[in-house]
Amino acid sequence: MLLFVQKKKFIFDLAILLILNLLIKPFWILSIDPQVQMSVGNASYGEYFVLFNFSFLIGILLDFGLTNFNNKNIAQHSHLLSKHFSKMLSLKFVLGILYISVTLLIGFFVLGFEVRYIKLLVVLCINNFFLSFILFLRSNLLALHLFRVDSIMSVLDRVIMIILVAALIFNVFGLQVDVMNFVYAQTIGYGLTALIGFLVVLNKTHTFKLNWDWAFNRMILKKSFPFAILVLLMTFYNRLDSVMIERILPGNLGKEQSGIYAKAFRLLDAANMIAYLFSVQLLPLFSRMLKNKENIENIVKLSFTLLLTPALIVSVGSLFYADRFCELLYKGNTEGYQILALLMSCFTAISITYIFGTLLTANGNLKYLNLMAISGILINLILNFILIPRYYALGSAVASVVTQFLTCLIQVFISYKVFKFHVNKRLLISVFLFIVGIVFANYFTMNLTTYWVYNFVIMLIFSGLLAFITGMINPKSVLRFIKYK
């Protein structure tokens, strides 16, 4: 009975989260962001993209694993929110100062950025601090299972940014569209959302007073350190590509190729939001179920099929329609569509990683995850050094695909060993038949009509039906979740 209630609540709350994010975030990524890149050019946007990813790589100093630790800890001990929130907030501000200082120091002395880049890097650091602060605040909402409030918080920053950047594009403020104005709009969006999120969480605490507690902070940092290492390592093999492209290739070629890579990565980033939204809801759910020693195999299977089904449709469909997507987004320009086709294949691997990686994180198996992440970095570095000089951004895309699938399979293997899951042969057969069916669906519908969008929609409809036919999604289970009271 309890398991059914958990499944029903999980699906309903997840549906709200997905609907809000699918309404807002794709518009930013697929309309606003490409328009900015076309306005400033590949080279300028490539510089921004490299600096953004560089600042993101060092972002572990902003959080140090506090968000994941807090999500897991408060989910299991919700009464600790009032006691820990004030102290962790003080620690968060100190980590923010440390992050900005270290990032600027490395950027100025090691990477040799020009002074004009330092200004951009400062604003990006401030943006990353606000974003990290928002995620920390949301971790408290998620840990308290306030999923619907979190759903609103998850899109609020983008709503504000869309309004501001759209105003820039249509010259409402009399300002030109350039990289600096673009990041300033992000600063306002993140800053206002952080303020609103703080007020919401503050309302859930019984007491609040900023104070620095050395003993508490040492204890928290010690406990969150494994989370910090994991986030750092996974960030490196997920975000290192564009920086390596710009560093390895000479002069403007590196910036141009980074800009082309950003075009393709933008769509993968949009798709990854769906998988990420699953994971942020799964972490507190898994944590609480494991604490209560409940059977998690059914909820893992449910999460796996719900996320893998759209992931496979998107990944396989992108192999056939990548050139069309680029043509639509970039006003007839299909430059880099091969990179897009490859990178979107990563969506399947990343989706599986979000399920099993979240499960292992909730169970505290961080040693295994850190070893996996180190392997991922080594694989990614070696492949990038070999492939980028020869194939440019396309070589980096190949490195990403190999890295993501290898690390994904490692996490699945570890999960099956740790939790002693049974090998579900019926599910494996369903996945195989579903993949074969999607490939054929794309192949036979690709030239069905003269307008490719119609063909793509037909493929989506057929693939959706195929999910039920192959058993990837069980109609009886879906009906039970809808009707269950």
C-alpha cells in the first residue's frame, strides 16, 4: 500500500515538475540562447562558453557537496532543518568568497586571460554563486518533499531571464545584444530567484541566525567531502570538452570550434534537464526508502523505464534528424549537425547514470562512484588529446560518447552488485525490441512526407505506441497509478 502511494505521489509531482520545465526551459535553450549566439557570432560565444565551463569546473568550491549531503540528510532527518540551515548558510557564503578568489587567480595567472575576459569571468562567478545558492535552497525543499514548491523554483530564474534577454533582442532597453549584457540578465534572474527561495525556506525554519560554528563546519565538510569529490570528478568529464577544444586548437580556430561545439551541446543540455529533474526527486525518495529498509527494486525499474523511454526516442531520432534540428534552430545553418547527432546519443547514457548514480549516492556508495568518475576523466582526457587535433570538435564529441557510455555501464554493474538486483530478462528484451523498433520507425518515416516536421511527429507517435507494445511502459501499471486513491 505504502509503495503504491509513493509511486503515485512521485509520478504526480514529477509530472508537474516536467510540465513546468518543458514549458519554460526549452524556450530559453532553443530560442533565446541560439538567437544570442547568432547575434554575437561563434567566436565571441565560444569565448563565453569556454569561460562559463571553466568557471563551472571550479564550482565545486561553491558547494563542496553540501547540496547533495543536505538533500540526503534532511530527507532522513527533517527535524534538523532549523538547526542546520543557519550554520550551513554561513558556510555557503564563505565558500562563495573562496570560489571567486580561486577562480580569478587561476584564470589570470594560469590560463592567461586578457583583462577584458576577467570582467566576464567575475560576473560568471557571481552567477554561479547565485545558482549554487538556489540549488542549496531547493535541496531543503526537496528533502522536505515539497516537490511542487520546488517545481516553481526550478523555472523562476529562466522566466526572469527570458523576459530580460527578449527585451534586449527587441531593443526595449536601447542596449545591444552582446555577451556582457547576456550574462548581466542571467545575474538578475539568478539573484531574484535566490532571494525568493531564501524567503520560502526561511518560512519553514523555526529559528534563523547567521553564525559561524567551527566544530559544526568541520563536521559538515568532513561528511560532505566524498560528495564534493564526486561532483568535482563528474563535472570534469562532463564539462572539460569545450575548454580542451579551445586550449588544444590554435588561435581563433579553438574559439570557433568551441562555438560550434556549444551549438550541439545546447540541445544535449536541454535534454539533460529532464534526466536531472528525475534525479533531484529520486535522491530524497531513495534516501528515505533505504533508511526505512524498503524494497527499492520496483521504484528503480519504474524510474528506469520512464526515463529511458524518452531518452532512446530522442537519441535515436537525433541521429536521423540532426541536420534538420540545426537548420530549424540556426535559421538554415546546419554547421555542426554531425556533432549534434553524436552528442545526443549521450542522453541515453546520462539518463541511466542519473538513475543508478543517484541510487548509489543515496546509499552512500561514494567510493565506487569516485573511482568510476576518475576512470571517466582519464578516458575523456586521453581520447580528447588524440581526437581533437585530428577531428576538432567532432573528435571531442566522440570522446564524450565513449566516456558517457562506459561510465554508465560501470554504474549499472555496481548497482546490481551492491543491491543484488535480479537480472530482468524481460526488461532487457523489451529495451532491445524498443531500440530496433525506433530505428525502423525513423528510417521508414523520415521521407514519408515532404515536410520533415510531420515525419518527425509521426515517428514520435509510433515510438510512443511502441513503448507500450514492447512493454517498456506497462499500460496496466499506468492505469493503476492514475486510478489509485
